[in-house]
Amino acid sequence: ATSPQVDFDQTSFSRRRLQEEEQQLRTSSLPAIPNPFPELCSPTSSPVLHVLPGFSQCSGFLPQSKDMLFSEDGTGKVVEIPADMTARDLCQLLVYKSHCVDDNSWTLVEHHPLLGLDRCLEDHELVVQVQALMSSEGKFLFRKNYAKYEFFRNPLNFFPEQMVAWCQETNGSIPPSQLLQKFLNSSGCPEIQGFLYLKDVGRKSWKKLYVFLRRSGLYFSIKGMSKEPRHLQLLADLEDSNIFTVITGKKLHNAPTDFEFCIKPNKVRSDFKELRMMCAEDEQSRTCWMTAFRLLKYGILLYQNYKIPQQRKTLLSHFSTPMRSVSENSLVAMDFSGRIGRVIDNPVEAQSAALEEGHAWRRMNVLGSPGPLHPSSLSTVIHRTQLWFHGRITREESHKMIIQQGQVDGLFLLRDSQSNPKAFVLTMCHHQKIKHFQILPCEEDGQIFFSLDDGSTKFSDLIQLVEFYQLNRGVLPCKLKHPCTVVAL
């Protein structure tokens, strides 16, 4: 009685299998239709990277595709990241997609909001590998960092002689080029030494100890300033760690100074106890420790990262020189004030005509017709189109932006004054100190000018003022060199 039932089950199974094979055959023979929304249907097992531009307040995106999400205030771009894409490759891709100037100062920042840590990725680091070691709340920020390779150009500003043991042994008579060669030499390197505040593990107390940074690791002495091996204890290994700036140190960790940094082992994701928190006495000392850590860990790789953009710039200039158009080479100054136009042969007269034309353009109002200056004139609003103008940000926010983008000489931004609604403030960096200069409006013959030296030097608008101080130091401690820039991706 049971055998017919078994035969029926086998027959049903065979029929279902035949139907499934026919369905697969029909499906495979259909033409492939491209998916219009690949970012919604990508495999969930692939890595996802969250990249937010600097100063973004947006967060909370969940991993959902193999694509990379860039967002600021809810808007974003989706970019597929290959496993072999480096931080430099990604920055160049973002520069291209965001239509901003590629001046080799853009960088990718590893940001841990819960730990309050920031670190600029080295150009050669693989982004996917870094992301794999980050915690779930970790993000990547796209930000300027003008100090990324500044130590190759001005090494003495980054390595004070009293902190370099080799300089102390030779009475400080070492050329900067030899100092850098010592850092890049794999067989030996100069030792960095000095006092640091170290946070006790699991406590809020700090101790001031004498610390040594060598290629083998970071050590502190348990007996004064002694370098004897029996008196040294290992603080951190360079190979399996990275160095971070602590952005919430004084508030979160009760830090003794504002110049806190930490060494974070790669295996640590979100545990405060495994972090080696340190504080320097000033900004120059902190910069020295952090820069030396990078040099001792990566060595010649950093120099190669620094030289690649320089070589590319030279190559581009070599090929771009003969490609100038004929019309550009044959431009001449013309005078159309009379009934018949004439070519201006005198170079001094040509320069004067160009300046006069520029001033006439600046005096034009928004409608394009010349007339007296009034509150809606072009000169009062044209600066708002510039990347260095940041509107109604606070003094503290301007400090934060300058610190984040490298604290190199000449780094600057302009903002609205909080104390005077008609004035503006120039915020700039010099010798790793942030300074503020008020720009006041002044009226002359019914026209408004702007000045930051009490009217001795007047400008018709802020763009003209910035351009002047980019060429002339004037009353400033140095020329304006690097605009503090934030882009919306």
C-alpha cells in the first residue's frame, strides 16, 4: 500500500526539479537589464566606509552597501572603493568630484567621535584596511591639512634642538638636511626626548615624566632623566599603533594642558583603558612628538609621498607650456575712450588702464550699472563667494578650523565680527599661534572702503584686501598663504 505513495513522491520531486530547470533556463536567456539603483541592491557583506567633510554634523548612517558614502548635512555621494585604493587616490577622486583645487593638501582623516580622536591618514595607506580596524561609530573626514609635509620644507620649525638628542650631542650645529636624512635612514635615527604628562591607566591623574622616542618604541624613565636600559619602560610600540590628536582632552580627560595626543594600538576599537594619553607643554612640542612618530614609523615612505605630487606638477608644467593658444599669446591692451580704438604700447599706461578697469568693475552694483555705493552693492557681498570666507562662525570655531588644517604660517580665514555687525575679522596662524585682526569699514567721498590698519591702507572690497596681503605682509606678521577651506561634497 505504501509503494504507490513512494512512486508519487518521486514523480512529484522530478516534476518540480524539471520546472525549476526550465525556469532557470528562461531566466538566463533573458537580456540583462542594468540596475538603475545599484547602491540599494549591493551585497551587504562588502565593506562600507562613511566619509564626512570637515565640520559636518551629520551622522547615523548604517552600513548597507559596498559603496562609500560621503555626506554633509544629509546630502552625499556614493563612490565605489576598490580594495587597493589609497588615501591619496580617494582624495584625488573627491577633489575631482567636488570641483575643488588639487593643491596636494587634501587629506583623509580617521575620526572617532566617542573617543574624541583624529588622525590624518598617510597617502599610501589603504582605506579599506584602515576602515576594517575602526569601530562602528568611526568616520572619515575630507579635510585640508597644510602641515602634512611642511616638516620637509621647514624642519627646524618642527624639531626644536632641545628635543633632538643628536643636536644636543653636537651642540646644535646640524644642517636641516642632515637632520631629515637621519630620520629617513633606516639604520639609525635621532632620538626625541623631553618631559610629557602621562595619564595613569584607569585614573584621571597625570604624571610628569621624561620620555624618549626611538625607532623601537616610546619609553619613559622611572628615574629622572636617566637613559640606562634598566630605568626605561616601554610605553607604546610604533609598529602596531598610530598617533592621534585628542580633540576633547581637557574636558573629557581632565588634561593639564590643551596640547594632548595619544597613541592608540590598532587592535583597540573603543576602549579608553588601552589608550596611552599624553600632554605636551606647548603646540610646538606636541607637533614635534607627533611628526617624529610618523617619520620613525614610515621613514622613506613619507618622503616618497611628498615627492610624488612635486614630480607630477613638474611634468604637467612641462607639457602645458607649449599648449598656450595663439589668441592668448597675442593679447594687447586697448584704449576705446576715443572715436577709434588704439593699441596701448606704453606698458605703464597699459597697467594703469587695467587697474582702472578693475576698479570700475568693482564699483558696479548688483544690477551691473555704475552708481554710488549702497548696502546692496556688489562690494559688500562679493566676498561671500570666496572659499576663505566663513560667515558668522564664532571665535572658537575659527580656532578649531585653523588647528584642524595644520597651523602653518599664513593659514587664514575671514569671518563676520561678533562684536561689530559692520566689521569683519581676519583670523590667521603665525608660529603656531592664532591671531585675529579686525577689518573696519570707512567712508570716503560717499564710498565705503575696508581697512585693517585704521585707514592707512584702504580697499574697495574684501577680495582686494586679501589679494593685497597675499602679496604684501603689511601690518600682518606674515603674508596670507593658505586659505582655510571647507567643501560640501
